[in-house]
Amino acid sequence: MIRRLAAFCSLVLFCFGAPLAAQAGANAYAICSNQTYALCASASAFVYQEVSYAKCIIKNGDSISAPPLSYRSGTQIKNICDVNAQGVTNGYMMSTFSLPQEVKKGGSKALYTCPGGSTGAYAQCDGGTCFRSSSGQYFPGVGKLGPDEIICSCPITKNTTSNAPLGYQFIGPYPCQQRAFSVCDQQANNGAIIPVGSPPGAGRVLTEALYGQQYPINECASN
């Protein structure tokens, strides 16, 4: 049943993602080339005072952000790639997206899709600010960080559409585990641990925009 639903989910998400990709122009994304960045796509986050703090992985290479979070600096228009570049000598970095290797077919993780009507909250880490001083240290709720891990502060997204056909997506363990779907109704109370997530299809659209192609991935849908 899980495999059949996952296959159906894959088709639905492709359809959801296609209109977004078709409407997006060249300025819809910011692609940061050959930068050090924080990858939070498969992370969990600790909630405190209506902000979530995710334990993310420090990566190097190309990544993407959508929307590009542009701002004006004097006469120039800059984006998240510029902010991230400035962080190299100023003790911070930004969270952007690339496809986690472990979610690809044969990996140890999968893309989970919450069922329609899910009421849970998730951390939206694209564009989050991360603190280099946190690497190798202890942080409440997420424990000890390794030298290649970093804490990123991320806004919290709460479900406002209870009649949506699908809930948000997050990355969890593979093979599929039904108990992992318990986070689909997890509320962002003080001290809660919530997953980093995204709207349905967002990861596929960003993957296509960054790499120019899709990759087979592990997927899980609820019974």
C-alpha cells in the first residue's frame, strides 16, 4: 500500500510542481555557485519563543533558494548568495537547498508527504541564518553538534488550509516507517521538536531548477 501511494504521490507532486516551474522566470530563484552553505532539508528543529533552531549540515558547492530574497544595497540589488558570501568572514552562513544524497534511491532516507488535513507545523529553513559559533557545541533540544554541523534559525510555518489534498513534506527514515507521520500533527509549542519541511512539490521544483533534471528518490505516503 505504501509503495502504491508513494507512486501516486509522486505523480501528484509532479503535477503540483509543473505549473510553478512553468510560471517561474529566470529571477524566481537564486543559485549560489561554489559556496559554503547550510543544508537543512533533512533536519529537525527545536522550538523556542516562536522561532525554530535546526541542526543542519555544512556543505560546499552549488545550492538554490526560492524566492531569492532580494534586497537593495545602495544602487545594487543583492540576494541570499551575497549575504552568504559576506558571512564567510563574519561568523555566519545562510541555509539554502540542494538535494540530500541520502534521499536518492538506495539511500537511508525518504521524502514523506503528510496526508490532507494535517495540522502540524514545520520549520521553513530556506533563507535561515546560521551561526558558525554553534559548530561542535551543545544546543538545547538537538544536543551535541559535530564540527560539520551548525544551528540555523528558521521561521515556523503553520498549516492554515485543513482541506488541502496533501500536507507538507519532510525527510524521514527509509524504509518507510508509519510512526514517522506522527509529526504531521505536531504543534510548534515551546520546547517541541518539529521537522524541517516544505510545501508539496517544492523540492522537485528546486531540484529541477538547480540541476536541470530530476533524480529517482525514496518516497513514503501514509496508509
